[in-house]
Amino acid sequence: MPSNPSDGCLRPLGASGLYCHPLGFGCYRIAEGQPEHQAALHAYLDRGGNLLDTSANYADGLSEVLVGRVLKNYPRRKVIVVTKGGYIQGQNMDLAKGRSFPEVVKYGEGLWHCIHPEFLDTQIPLSLERMQLDRIDVYLLHNPEYFLNDQAQKGKLETHDVEEFYRRIRQAFAYLETQVQAGTIEWYGISSNNFGLPGSDSTMTSVSRCLEEARRISSAPRFRVVQLPMNVYECGGALEGNNNGKTVLEFCKAQGLGVLVNRPLNASHRHQLLRLVDFAFGRDNPISPKNWPDLLKPLHQVEQELAQELKIPLLDGGSGGLAGLLTQVIPQVDSMEHWESVLDRFVIPPIRHWLGTFRSRFQDNPIWEHWEEEFVGQLSPLFQKLEGYLLSRQQVQSDHVRNRLDAAGFRASSLPLSQKALGLLLNLDGISCVLNGMRRVSYVDDAFQALAVKELKARQILANFHDQHY
């Protein structure tokens, strides 16, 4: 594993003895079977990156599978592998329903959570198997605050709820110490979305209290890494003095804890997801929502022709077809990220299934062949127009963020917004590694250019950004 800082750009991961690249590869939306994702992982490692952050629940285990496949091409000692456990979804839901794990938090339909040793004891072997490894460098409890969030939903959190939360943390830590002794993990820690919350918030996860619980188990615990969201809007980890008067970054630096930050370009703000990137493709797109009925008319007409000539049901099983489906879907889509998700889950699979069904039925029928060519030919331009509209709307938000950053003291206006957002975090004292989702090689290239941003008064810029009245 990387333990020699021979490359001058590497940073210590707390007092673990590991040295990591300032940019980490976040594996949240990557999966085995996607050549584009595999190429991006190779590009990151080939450029000198050395920290991969994944989890058992990312792509229901397929993220770990891809990590394992790519790692076969690199010296194991040169890459830091971080993975996590705690979520019960997908395959883990089937596992949990077949067994009675203790202390399961049944947070919602299809979303349970557990950090009890009996559950973790199933997760570490599965992660090792998927990644084809014999040791995990850093193993994190994945969002254990689900217990506190669940209790808060049921009513006011009481002192005994908070004490129970940290008892569960201590119990999990005790188990992870046994895994250190067994050689299956090297270091452990916690990834929590609540580390940066104000101290007055009863659901806040306290780094200082977690460290205290680790020290109750061992005088030299292997608890060395924390992970939390951080971006220009969610920066409590840099500004909130919620650990005995110190911020998360200040406390961790003083105590030798490595800090990984996630979601640098995906900000949660006023119950909305803001992508901190530029959307140049859509800057001057003239399409507005009122134009969509007219834009969908040609698709509707060609579908009606098919129904009349071949007497077959349209895609939705009725008379609306794909045009009808899009009429319902488009008003609900609010971003490119949302559209990509809707497209992958609710649009492309039904189209493929429907076309496959009738293609086999009407094989060599010239009417079908002509119709299918015309139908498919309309989809790409139509989807491009929708994407242009969404991008133009999101660019307005991006320009607003850029103006705020300029006013806060970050006046490198020629930089893309993504590089400004990443560069700001890369210059924050106390951050070991900024985890960025880089599913495409172009995302890798863009992120590495942010390393050129130097000597920013990053904490002051963040404070100024939040002092502005918008």
C-alpha cells in the first residue's frame, strides 16, 4: 500500500502511515459491465491517482466488482482501497430477510441499515470476494446516523437515544478491531452525512465522541479515517465548531485522523440538488416547457400510423405510446442528472423491450422496417432538445454560484465552475482527499486540472460565501 510519500503531491491520510493523492476516485455510480467506467478508472490510476472509494451497496456490489477487475492491472501496494458497510438493500435485503440480524434500522421501504457485528461479519468477506482482495485498507461504517435519523422521525431524540447510538458505534469498533487482528482490514472509520451539522442538532455525528468510543476499546485504536460531504454549500465540516469548539477539519488534524470529503460537485441546497459544473451546451437553447407538446407531435403521429397499419398496441399498452409517456415525464424532470436516471430506468428499457417484441413478430415486414427506422431516427434529436433545455436551466444556477464565489474572493473567473469548486476544497487545510465521481475519462481530465489551483484562502472564501445574503 502507499506508505512512502515519494510523490510530492501525496498527502498523509491522518496518522495511518498511508499517503493518498489529493483527488480520490468516488465509485458511487460506477459498475462492472460499463466500459466507460472501466476506462475512467484506468485513466485516474494512470495519471497518478491512488485512492478508490467504494461501498458494498454501490450498484448493489457491482462497483466493488469493477474495482477488483481494474486493480488486477496495478501493483496492489500502490492503491488505497476504501469500502464501506451498513446498508441493507438489493442483495443485502435478501440476505437480511433470510436471517434475523440484531439491531436493524428499518428506515423505509427497501432501505434498512445495520452496523451490528453479526451483519458486518457477512459484509467484509463479501466485499473482499467481489474485489478479489485479501485485505481492505480502510473500512468505514456507512452512514450509521440512520439510527438517529430514524429515532428523530419518530419523535424528539432523548439522551438515551444518543447514548445508544454511540454504544452501537463502540460495539462495531470492537468488532472491527478483531478484523484488524485477523488481517482482513488495516484501518477503519466512519462515513457520515451528519458530521458537519451544528452541535445544536441532536442528529449530529460527533467525531470527538467517536474517537472517545474507539479509545474505550483500545489505547491505540485503528480508528483513523472519517468521511463527510463537503462543497460550497455544505461546508459545516470546515466552519462549524461542533467538536469541543473545533471544526471537524481542525479536530481531525489535531488528532491524526484522515479526512475524505465526498459530493464536492453535488450540493444539497434548500432541498434541491445543485450540480456545481458548467452546462455550456445549453446556454442559449430557446426551448421552453410550453414548446414540448409541439415537439412531441411528430413522434405521436408516427406512432399512430403504426397502430393503424399493423394494429398493434403502442409502448404504453394503450394509445399514448412513447409520446404520451414523455408528456407525463418531462414536466417532472428538473436536471440532467435526474433525466439520465429517468432515461436509464423508465424510458430506455421499455423502448428496447417493446421494439424487441414486435421486431421478432414483424420480421421482414417492409411496413415495420420503414416505421422502425423513422421512429428510432426521431429519438436522438428529441432527447438532445430535452437535454439542451435542462442544461440551459441548470447553467443559470451555475452562473449564480460563480458570481457568489467571485464576490466571496475567488476571482479565477476563467476556470470552469467544476474546477473552482474542486480547487476550493483542495486548498482547505485538514482535508486528506477530495472524492470526486469520475465516470468518464473527460471527468478525470477536468478534475486533475483543478490541482493547478493554488494558495487560496479557502476557509475565508467559504465563510464569505455563506455570509452573503441571497
